[in-house]
Amino acid sequence: MSASTEAFLIQALFILGAIVVVGALIGLLVARSQRKPLRPMMSVILCGAGLVVIAALLSTLLFKSYDNFQVKKDQYYEITSLTNNMHASLASSRTTDQPVSPQAKKASKNVTYLIKNLKQPKSSVKLAEAAQHQLTRVKRPDVQLVRHNYRKILHHYFAQLTDSASTQQRLTEHAYDKVVTYH
């Protein structure tokens, strides 16, 4: 089941619980005005509140927000790990004619490893391998090519998360900014 379907089901559970609580509160007021027992309505209120609490807990435990887009927690950690390794692999290549550090080479290998193990398309694996080749084997790496490859890899990753082209573009831009921005 996709993250958006799970998020929709959790929101539906939350709304159902809220409707039950509101309905039970109205029933409680009616029962009070007619001097009927309040205990049945109180138990319905508790059931509705329980549904709301369960939905809120599920939402908190299963999802995280990445640039105001709800993703599963494991996907969130995949995205952050990928962008952190991409950032680290480019860190020593900010200026021309600067050798690539061993940490950057290792981060570049980590990017390729992550892409392979996240079951990304073969084109993403090839892009990651080309970027790794530039950073690990070439004396003067083509940093523009590496950045271009990283942008395409991120786009492919987000294309698997959502069908909306505008959301894919927004998420890709956000992640790419994290990769190339240095503090």
C-alpha cells in the first residue's frame, strides 16, 4: 500500500472518530434535556475519542513530512541519507583543481550503494555509477556532470513517490538544494 493511501485511511479514521464524538455530544445534550441516562452517550464519546487518538498516534508513528509532503518514515530516512551522502561527496569538490577527499569518495560509493539497494531504476544506478567514477577515479572530476546526475537521481526517486509532476519538481528542487548548499 502506498504512503498516500495509508495517509488517506488514517485521515478517514480521524474524521470518523471526530464525527462520532460530535454526534455523541449532540446525543448527550438531547439525552440530558429529556432526562435520560447519560452513560451510553459517554461511552460513545470515549469510543470516538479513542479513534481520534489512535489515528493521531498512527500518523505520528508512521509518517514524517519532507518539504510539506507526507512520506513514510523509512522513505524519509532514505531521502535524508541519500541527500547527506550526495552533499558529502560534493563537499571537497567545491573549487576547481581540488582533489577529492577520501570521505567524499566513500560518500560517493554510499550513494551508489543506496541507489542499488533502494531498487531504483537502472538509469539511476548508471547515473550513480558515473558520478562515482568521476569522483573516485578521475583526477579532475567533472563536478557539473556529478551534480546533473545527482539531480536526475533525485528526480527518479521522487517520481516513484508521487504522480504529481509539480510535487516531484518541488521535492527534487528541495533535495537538490540540500545537496549543493554549503553552510
